[in-house]
Amino acid sequence: MDHIPVARPAIGQDEISAVTSVLESGMLASGDRVKEFEKKFADFCGSTYAVAINNGTAALHAALLAADIGHGDEVIVPAFTFVATASAVAMCGAKPVFADVDEQTFNILPAQIEERVTPKTKAVIGVHLFGQPFNIQAVQECCESHSLKLIEDAAQAHGALYNGQKVGGFGHFGCFSFYATKNMITGEGGMVTTSDKTYNERLRLIINHGQSEKYLHTRLGYNYRMTDINAALGIVQLKKLEKFNLRRRKNAEFYNANLSVQGLIIPTTAAGVSHVYHQYVVRLTEEFPLSRASFIDYLKAKGIGSAIHYPIPLHRQPLFGLDNNPDPCPVSTRLAGSVMSLPVHPLLDQKELTYICDTINRVK
Ligand SMILES: Cc1ncc(COP(=O)(O)O)c(C=O)c1O
């Protein structure tokens, strides 16, 4: 059996042709392909506007800046997520405040947000972690009652549904990443969705040097533009996204039905959501026969890739330099010590899925 990687980009001849035609056109910067991608992505998410950007971290940074987050402000974020959710807050000079997550769904707990609101709190970033929407209704209610902005970090959840509606269209902003392992990819890339005209205008200034007319700079901005090369890839990938997500869901269902080892807990899906399995994340308890490190080595020796998302919760990252006694986010700490991601990408075939389940079920 060949090595089965934990992630693999699904790129076909149509992506290659789309990129080639941009290269042949001579328009390599931000042009018509970017405009077309923005329009199609906004329609897909059900938002009025979508602003293409050069990665998901820049998407979060630009959204926070457009929401006027800056020095002295606090933004509540989950402790169990990728670092960019919180580092984007720090990039604005604001303070990320960490909230704990639900042990079953891995997503931010609304009650934890409520406990951490202070007069300095200006926004909440909820993360649809691993492709599963967080409890949007409860978080939205909390934000409304304290007049906070809601930013959805949908970097891992393109096309996921909450009560039948696509994520990215619920908050004041939705932030996406198209990094090479995501459910749809452009190499590096991102998008900010919003239905607010003023936010759309601010975002366009922020991503382009604060330039309101040629060489007239009305605010501090950045070069966060996407290129037509990336957008051409994104347009083709967006067409395939539903098919990719269906494959990911079917792969996850196969694992759910076939993985059976004591001490290995399969992921839980909340009611009312459609999970798009950016990652298939299991938890290992003390009853599991191997330590996590030995299990990873065992799978590697059998040609199966795996990963840990994420081994250190954000409140324990040296970057944030916090005193964590007593631990303010014990569930996140526990998850960081027990989770493991198995391959779930859309290119897995039936033989590989069966082989992975058989190999895992043989662990003693
Ligand atoms: C939850 C989350 N937020 C933000 C990002 C940042 O996206 P990018 O890597 O495109 O900057 C990622 C990327 O891995 C992510 O997983």
C-alpha cells in the first residue's frame, strides 16, 4: 500500500487550463478573474459582498480592522483553534481573550463567551472548527445583547450549513482561507464576506494600501490583494466544492460506521448542522491501547499519515504569555492532549478507507 497522506490537493486539468489561460493573458495581478471569483463566492455564501484577499490570516486581520478593533479592545476567541484566529487580534493591537470549547464538538461555548465579556470587549470570533458550524444562534444572541461584532472564522468550513444556510453569511464578517489543504484551494488565498456596504468599502481600502483613488491614500492599508492566477484556480474549485464536501462527508460516515477500538472516540455532529469535515478528528482516552505518539508511529509504519490539530491550546502558547493557573480553558488543554486527525480528503478511495479502518481496528 502506498503512503496515504493526511491531506492531498485535488487539482485537475481544468484548474491547470484556467491558470494557464491567466498566464497567457498577461494579466497576472488582480483583475477580472478576481472580480468573477468574488461575485461567485458571495452568491455561494448568500452574502451581498465578498472581498478576495491573499490568505485567511489577512482576511481575519482586515475584518477586525474594518470593524474598528484596535488598541485597548478585547476580542473573545476560542482557545482551541489555529493560531491565526488569535494572532490576527494581536496584529490590530487588541487583546485576544480565550474562551473554552465543548468537549464533543470542539467549538466555542456561548456560556464561556458570556463570562468573559467586559466593557472593553468589542467582538467575538467564532470558529467553525474542522468544518462543523459552532452554535451560531446562541453566539449571535450573546453578541447582540452586548453590542459586539461577530466574525465567523470559516477558514475550515466552506459550504458547511447551519439550519440549512451556508456559514460565512451569519456574522458581520465571514473569513475564509483557500490554503493548499483546505476544502477548496487557491494555493494561498482567502475571502471576506459581508452584507454591509460600509464594511465592504473599508475592506477594499484595507487590502489595497488605503488607496481611494490612484495614489490617494486615505487610511493605513496593506497589500493583501489576491492575484488573477489564484482567483482562476478558486473559480474552478468553487464549482467542485459541493462534490468535494460530499466525498469528505461519505469518508467520515465510513469511519463512523467502521472504526471500533476501545478508547477511540469518533467525532460528534451537533443537531441542525451539516459538517464538511475539513478534518476528521478522533479523541483517544486512557482505555486506548497505545499512547498518541505510539499510535502515530504505528500508522506511519503502515503508510498512513495523521496529524494533531492542535497540540497546544492557544492560551498556553508562549506568544500570548499568559499565567494559566488555574487553567481557564481546561477542556481545550485536555483536547490538545488527546485529539488526532485521520485522512478524510476527497481523493481517498474505498480500498484506502478500508485499509485505514482495518489497520486501526487491529490496534491492541
Ligand atoms: C481556523 C483557521 N483560521 C485561520 C486560518 C488562516 O488561514 P491562512 O493559512 O490562509 O492564513 C486557518 C488556516 O489554517 C485556520 O485553520
